[in-house]
Amino acid sequence: MDAALPIVRTVPDLRRRLDAWRAEGQRIGLVPTMGALHEGHLSLIAQARARADRVIASLFVNPTQFAPGEDFEAYPRSEAQDAALLAGAGCDLLFAPTPDQIYPPGFSTTITVSGVSAPLEGENRPSHFSGVATVVAKLLIQARPDVAVFGEKDYQQLQVIKRLARDLDLPTRIIGAPTVRAPDGLALSSRNAYLTPPEREIAANLNRVLLNLARVLAQGEPVAAAEAEAAEALMSAGFDVLEYVQARHAEDLSRLGPGPIGAAPARVLAAVRLGKTRLIDNRAV
């Protein structure tokens, strides 16, 4: 049976633990999470373990990245179960801060990462990435890890965080880890728990459509035509709302031209709604 995972809730306690490891010359890896953990999160722990001597996970449901009317209050919270999963995956420490450790009274600083945060999610959730950037910057400063691992499932978020760390000269190396998928291809997500069984069958089509979009783009189909075909395929598959399905430059998510992509590294990304669940996914071209 796995030993109970140590949990710290304040920044001073976190730093005391990490300073002791650093004094022994140990490298530290960080995996930030909002809890409700699944195999995708545990794969991030494995990626961090491969690059560090000690791995810490953070668990904080960050209110500033939820817009009014989103699922902040309903977001699944299961700290004891999450801690047990992390212990079994080889995590060494859980940082589960109280809200005042992240946003103390009078907190008034917000970080905005321009450019890469503007399209796609930025258009549909305008305040989302400023909330993400602010909380991630705080976690990187509080923990000062050598590496931090984020999933490629949230690809735009990953690119925002990479730009944040580069622009602010944060010494942490930001690692993107491959998306973990169910056998039918659906990207694992804490919000998949919201899906009814019939919705769950429809949801698998998101990955299938994106794979096909990436394939036809790689074969030279013009971007505008391929995107239109993908949009039609998603709506025909039974999704209720299509927010976007687009091909973008892989690094900065700027728009590609309407013709063939050529040799440009590209990413296809989509967001859809199915019942009360919002799903996002992406694939490399």
C-alpha cells in the first residue's frame, strides 16, 4: 500500500521542503493541476519523474480562469482521492494551497500574455488566459522548479505558458507532454465525467475529425476548404455547438493562409459543446 502523500498548504512550508531537497543537489519537477485527476495527469507525473529527482504536484481550482457562468462551483473536487493517485504515481509532495496563499487580501496583479493567447480560446473565453498566466507564474515563483510539465491537450495554454516563462526570464524549463486518450481516441479530461453515455459516443468523433483534418492538410488540401469540411463533419456527428475548428501555426497560433500549408509546422485545434460539456482537442499536422 502506498504511503500517504505529504501535503503542504502554505508557501513557507512548500519552500522549506524544496530548499531541503535543493541543498542535497536534487532537481525538482512541478506538475500543476486543478485536481479531479485521471491517467492524463499521472502521465505528467511520469514525465516529470524522468527529468527530476523530486516531483511535486499542485492542486488548486483557480477561480480567475473561470468566466461568470462557467463551472467553477461544480468543478469536481476530490483531494483525498487525488493524493492517493499521486502517491501511487511516484509524486513526492502535494502543494494544495489555501486561496489566500495564491490571492492574498489586496492582490491586484494580473499577467497578460499577448498574441498567442488572443485567438481560439482567447476569443471564446476572454479572461481565461490571464487567469492561467497569473496562477502559473505564481506557482513557478513559489516553487522555483527546474522543470514544469503541462499536457498538450491544452495546447494553446502550453504555448501561453512557454511564452510567459521566456518573456519573464523564469528559469524553469517548460515541458509539453503528449495527450493521453481513451481507446476510441477521446482526449482524457476531468470534464468528460459530465458526459452522458450517448454523448460519450458522440464525443469520440472530435478526435476522428481532427485526425482527418490534419491528414488532408498534410496532403496539400487548401486550409479554408479543409476547415469547412471539418466544421461540417463535427456538426453532422451530433455536437450541439461548434466554437471553432482551425489550422494554425504551431508555435504562435497565428493564422495560416487559405491555401495549402506547405512546410509550415501546423496544429489543428477545435472546441465544441455537447450537452452541458465543453470539449477541446488538437492534433499536430
